[in-house]
Amino acid sequence: MLGEDVKRLREQKGMLQAAFAQWLNERLGRRYDGPKSSRWEGNREKIPEAVLRFLLREQAGPDAQHGPAYVVACTNNKGGVGKTTTSVNLGSVLAAQGNRVLVIDADPQAHATANLGLDTPDYEQEIKKSLPHVLRDQVTLRDVIVPVRPSGLEVVPSCLGLSFVENDLISDSSGPLAMREKIAEIKDDYDFIIIDCPPNLGQMTTNALLACHGVVIPTQTEYLASLGMEKLLASIAKIKRRFVSEFQILGILPTMHDVRLHQHQVVLEHLHTTFGQNLRIFPPIPRATVHGEAALAGRAAFEVEPEAPGAANLRVVVDALVNEREKRLEVLNVA
């Protein structure tokens, strides 16, 4: 895409350069202005990769080709570390960039389902279309997918019944691969599939790991939250080794970070010194009230406030996912 292509797209939308830059900022969570847009159009400045990817999708329109999906598991065996917040916000930002994104709620507590504004008891008792119904072969994965407006996200709801499905999977020799089998049916429909894991290393987390390409590990920058990191990493490595899986840990994402607290700074430094040589430690996401307020409204925080605290740091994770998907697509195209 050249500068004249950007200009043509802007004019098709009937926007002046300032309005065009504002529109880009709203979709991408960036801070561009009219003069910068002008420099892109005049080929005086290189168009940023994130903008280029988004504009190419926008240019292709609603018939843009999607897939195959890059599958991401957000996991940590400790609860309350920001797995759900990370999952829905990563999905929201990726969707705003023009990707087709599916969030699979693999936690019986159904926090991602609730965070995205869906009534979890309905999906268990009345609608009867959620992840446990899929894993019991009562419906297909496509049957249960729910669009979430206005974010553009789609979600596979969860409910408490998922905890009983875990017992069924334990007694099934192919149980650990159940989710991978279901995802294979829809992987060509999406660019990214994000699995929000439960706070344990049970059957659902094992399923998510064996279905994914990359793993993001959110963790609070608090002493107790970081204590089990070595054991978690060892357990993930054991699952990868025993099932001969190719997924990679993309990095550890420090969450709920308060730069004013000495304990948080010490834990953040510990993560870097202990694990930073072998794993990427993403920039920390600060504690912010917008996450709770957005969840109460059934929205992702960075959809409601694209420049909320931590938005720039979350985009580092988003860019990492996009880059990993592009590398995977290159390999598939060569093959």
C-alpha cells in the first residue's frame, strides 16, 4: 500500500486528514494526527506496520479473507492475576485492528463470558449452547459462537457445567485433545483465537495448551502471585514434552502493577532476573479502575477507553501476537 492508496481510502470515507487520523486512533488505540497522515499520503514517511495491516484489511472490506487462526492460551494456575482481563482486552484490540477474533471461555467460573456482557446462567439452563455442550458433542463449536457488539469480538460462552465435563475428559484417552479437535473445525474462519484458561492445571488448561500455538502468562506483581511461577513453567514444559506439542511460551505479562509500591517493584525485578534470560517479560499493565468498570458494563476496558492506563504496554503484547502469526503464515505458505 502506497501513500496514494491511503489517500484514496480516506477520500472514499469522506474524511479530511484530521478526521482520518482520529478514526485510526479510535480503532488502533494510537495517537496520530492530520500532519502525520499527510506525510504518509505524500510518501514522505513510512506507514507504521500496525496502520498498514489495518488499512489493508479495511481496503479489502467485509469480504476480506481470514484465517488460519493463531491460537493463544492465557494461563496461570493462580486465580485473580488478570487472565480474563488480558484475554478480553487482547481480543478487543486485535478486533479493532480489523482481525476476526474469537475468545473461548474455558473457565467454569465464566468470567470472560460475563465480562463480555453475556448472562452465563442462560447459556447453561435455557439456551444450552456453551463450551461444555460442545465438548459433550451436543452441538458444534460454530453453534455456540456469540457476536459481541460493538467490539466486533465473538465469544464461546462458558458456564458452571464445564467443571463436570472435566471428569468426562479424564476418563477419555483422547480427552486432552478434545478442544484442539473442535478448534480445527473453525480455525480457517478466524485470525486469532484466544482461550481464557481456568486458575488450575487441570483438563481444561491442558486442552487449551495442546490446542494453542502460543502462551501468555499473566501474573500480578505481588509476592504470593509470583511464588509458583517456576512450578507453573515446569508443569507447562511437562505437558509440552509428554504430548510432543509445538506451542511456545510467548512471555510473562505482569499485571495490576503499582509503580508506587516497593513490593511490586521488587517482584517485577525478580521476574526479569529469574526468568528474563529465557522468557520475554512484557511491560507491566498497571492497576486501573477502568477494568472493573468496563467489566460491569459488559465491555473490554481498552474498547471503552483506548488510551486507558496500560494501553501502550498491552499493544506490545498485541504486536507480538501479530508478528508470531505472520511468521507462522510464512512457514505455512512455504510448505
